[in-house]
Amino acid sequence: MALNSHSIASSWLAALATASHSGDGEAFSALFLPDGWLRDLLSLSWSIHSLEGRENIKGYLSATLTIAHITNLKIDETEHLRPASSFIPQLRAIDVELGFTFECRNGYGRGHARLLPDKDGSFRALTALFMLSDLRGHKELDVLHLRDDAVLPDGRDSQKDFADYVAEVETNPHVLIVGGAQTGLQVAARFKAMQIPALVIEQHPRVGDVWRKRYPTLSLHTIKRQHTLLYQPFPSNWPEFTPRDKLADWLEHYASIQDLVVWTNSELQPHPTYDPISGTWDVTVLRNGMPMRLRPAHIILATGTLGKPNIPSFPGQDAFLGQTLHSESYPGGAGFVGKHVVVVGAGNSSIDICQDLVYNGAQSVTMIQRSATCVSARSVANSHIRARYPDEWPVDIADFKAAAWPLGLQKKLAIATQDARWAAEKELFDKLRKGGLRLTQGPDGEGLYILVLERLGGYWQDKGGADMIADGRIVIANGVQPVRFTKSGLVLSDDSELPADVVVFATGYINIREADRELLGDDVVSRIGDVYGLDDEGELKGSYRPSGHPGVWYATGDFFFSRFHSKTLALQIKAKQLGLY
């Protein structure tokens, strides 16, 4: 019998409204499955939390529900958010999904829930997201600020108004965003819509250069709907996997179209100082070689989740007659025709570089795999993304529904279904094992996506590399470590020696927090907690939330995180600006 989704959703939401109105945390938590999840993004508190299980939810609500003052709960009848049934493949279960709106002490909110039948047949929440969406009197603008008319009804010149706005932001930014790639630009675009004056500084001569400087064959590994930019989708004929230079040019275009205030060829100078009395920073930015002094209230570090390149050194390296470089500065394989190349590392960058070297005619290509790698075919990984970002859904709705899946729950479901993943890609794994690659699904079997969030390394999406490994065009040296260089090669921990004209270190990056120690100073960094990776609740550490030091924030993660959580970050900074917390 078909589920009456609207009736089930309405009954659940009515019970939630009653519990909220009375401040009854026990009744509220009873509307969740015993192992259900509540995710709070600034609506029940000025914080970000994911709670698993009724007891944890009840404990959290005991300190927050009455103060939050959740009222006016209503079904959201927007297309793709109104109540409907859907299939959860990991659980092989049919749920009832619903979007809803509400008001709370902090402003206006939106929510999403997935309901499943409990043992007694009553529908209770597997997941429920409560998210602050707007502050009262300070809603996000849906039209570019100061751009409605060239000449305003009162005779004012909007072009002059905009020029004055830019001059004011350049002189007195409330926020300084360090980094002008996709993360910094999406945060800046959101802040502009929230009327938070933000100046972006980018060290390279042009916006997008951070991508232009990567290896020529680089393209994004996710489909275009997952990595589109806030407010500005790609054209309908955009390639499915965006190439390096297309992305670089689009970022430059985006900064212009979104009227973002960006200084290129500009770098934050070391050791800015914070005044706790005024709540502002004293910073110096070197712009085109000229020092510029600014006093922002907040510094947002959007310089990349990866931090600085991790470049190991080994005895004998000075005597090596060949070339060494990190994958970040790999220029493409055209210059290595006929060369013996060793690539240290076995992640995404490594396999991309190895394939590129084979295509360009390197004499030999050897990948040193120091530990087991999680591999999934790009087509398989992106089939899951396509399921979350179907063409008929607006991206903002797809993001919202994706955010309604707590990452901690996603990890549990991924661990529970690891056997199915091994079986589903057996053909791929057989090719890789034939070539000597050691495989893993992660320490707990959590799979590629969670490894991206927890480690940001030790995995790749395969798009032909497995065939090259299986037939020997890419040789795998596994379970060994480089020990020292000779004049003509690299000696490994098993005492074997690899002849090498070129050694590429695809060895990852230093954590962004440690990479910023030289910039911010020990006194500041010592107060900053961990950045990136998942905390005990399954939330991203130190990102889009207080870092531990006043006025320092980190924006990390992929396009989805900066596109969606730029709103979470903007709401916190706007609320501080207004004195709400």
C-alpha cells in the first residue's frame, strides 16, 4: 500500500510543534528513532552540532530547546521539498521526506527530515536538520547589491554608488578573505548578499592562477552540478568534468560578474595583531609591492584545505643528477619524454601524473605505494553524486538535502555496506591487484568519500589508470619507502634501487593550521583547534565555525562545503556584527 506521505509528515511535524512549544525535550527526542540523528546549524544554539541517538538528542535539547523558541513550524510545499516517499538504498527502506520552515529566537529557519517506521509502526525521524536561514531584518539579498538601475528614482547614480561601495570596502573591510579561488570567492559572494563588507586578497596576478599553475591534464573528478558556483551555474553545454583552464577562467569571470572586491598580486604579511578591546585586527597587505594597512574584524583563511606541499628530503638528494619536484609544481609530461620517472605516493595526484607520463612517452613510470589505497571508478563515485544532484533539482535544494544527511551517519552506512562496494567493483580491483596495488576501503571500511573528509589523501578515482597498472605501463612498488638517493636513482627500504631521471613527490600537504603558523604566529595558532577532518559528532573540524581564536575563521572543503556553509559562516559573522551573540 502506498504511503500517504503528506499525512505522515503533517502528523510528525504537529507533534514536533507541540514538543517545541512546551519546551519538552523528552517528547521532542521521542520523535526520533532510537538511533536517529539531529543536526543543528545555528537554530537551536549559536553552534554546529550533530547528535546521534535519543539520549544524546534529549541531553542537547535540555540546554537549548526552551531558549531556541522554535515556533510556527510549517510544511514546506516547495517542489522537491514537499512531503514525498523515497528509497534509501543503504538501508533498503522507503522513507517519508519532508522540508519544513520555522521561526526561532535567532530568526527564520528551514528544516528537513527523513521518517521511517519504528518497531511500533509509528514514523519517527532517522534524520532531522534544523538550520538558521536568515536573521530578522537582515535577509539575504536575491539581487546584486546596488545594481538594480543605472539611474535611481531619486536621481542618484548607481554606478557612482557602486564605485563608492568598492572604495569603502577597500578602505574599511569588515572581513578580510585570504585566498581568491573557489572557496574564497563563494564566501565573498555570500557575504555580499548578506551585506557584509568583504575584501578578497589573492597572491597570484590573476584570479584562477592557482588552477592555471597545476598540471595541464588536470580536470575535476566530480560532475559539474556538484562543483558549480554559488548563484552562477555553468552554461548548459559546459563539460561534465571541468578542465583546469576552464575552471580558472570561470573563477575570474565569477569574481567580475558577482561584483566581488578582489585584490590580486596581494599577500597578507606575517603576524597580524588582534585587539580584543576593539575586536579588530591590525594587518598589512602587500599589494603590488605596496604595503596597505587594514583593520578588519575578521580574517577568513580560504587558502586551500591542503595547506603547503609536504616535500620530504632524503640522504644523497644533493648528489642526485636528476630532477625532483612536488606534484603541485608538475608541469605536465611533455618535458619528460624518454625519461625514467618515479612518483612517490599513490593518491589522486599520483595516478593523474602517472597516466599523463605514460601518454606523453616517458621511458618508464613507477609509482611507489607506501600504504594501501582506496580506489573507485570515477563513473561509480559520480553515480552517487548524480543521485544527490539530479538535473531537475535546483542546486540550492540539492545542497540542502545533502546537508540533511549527517556525515557521521553517512560514515556508519558506508562501513555497513563495504562488502557491497568490494563486490560491485571487483573487475576494477582485480586489475589493480594484478599490477601489485594494495587496496583498502579505509581503516574502518568507510570508503572514498569519508576518506576525503577525514584524511584528504590515500585514495583516487580511476579513469583508466587501472588498465595501465594491469598491463605494466605503470609499475607499482608497494609496501616500501624511499630511503636515500644515489646519483642515478632512488634506493628503497627493501634495498632495491629504482633508476630515475625524475622523482615526483605526490606526498600530500601539510595541514592548513600548521601551514599558517608562519603567517599568524605561535600565539594565534596555539589557540586555534584542529582544522579539517571530522570531529566526534561527524562535523568538519574548525571550518565555518569558531576556530578557537577570536576573529579567525577557516573555510575549507570542496565546492559543496563553501557553496552551502558560506551561509552558515555569514550568519555567524553577521550576528556578531549585530551584537546578537
